[in-house]
Amino acid sequence: QVQLVESGGGLVQAGGSLRLSCAASGNIGSINYMAWYHQAPGKQRELVATISGGGSTNLLDSVKGRFTISRDNVKNTVYLQMNSLKPEDTGVYYCAALSIGRTWPADYWGQGTQVTVSP
């Protein structure tokens, strides 16, 4: 089992920045990809960013140039740096982990952290 705990959400004005953190614990060695999902109010959860164990990243087109995903394998922590935030970025952000040999959707989920971007 893997446990994921997010932090770093909050209220920010449009154009501002936030950095989300996700601390992983448990059977870390079983994990291949880490990811961040976004669930806007009244909408389905959407995959925003992924990062492999080797550091390869993928970002949703709508956040490219604004968001960056990174990981610190020593601290077992994944980050989502969010710049130039827009009101449509509002929602709950979930950290997720995908086990080696599995396919999306993720196997493990954090509890989510709320991000609110005011106009």
C-alpha cells in the first residue's frame, strides 16, 4: 500500500502562484508514475500532469507553460508548481500514484487539496 498526503492549496488571486506538495509513504518501490489530477466544481476529475520515476513529464495542454511537475525521490515527494493561475484552475487537486505494470487511472489517491483562484 501507498499513502499520499497533499498540502499547499489555498486561495490566490488570478495571476498568482501556488506550489502543491504530495508526500508519499509506504511501498514506494512499487510506484512508477506520480500524477496530479484536477476536479473543478461540478466536473469530472481530469489528469493534469504526470511524472515518471525517471523524471519524464507530461502536462495537459491547458497548463503547459504555467504548471510544472517535479519529484524529489529522496524525500518521496512530488510537487506541482502552478503559476499564472486562472479562475478556471479552481478546484480540488488530487495527488495520485500508478503502480509498476499498471495502466491509468491511478491505483492510489490522496485526500485532495482545495485551490481557489479569485478573479
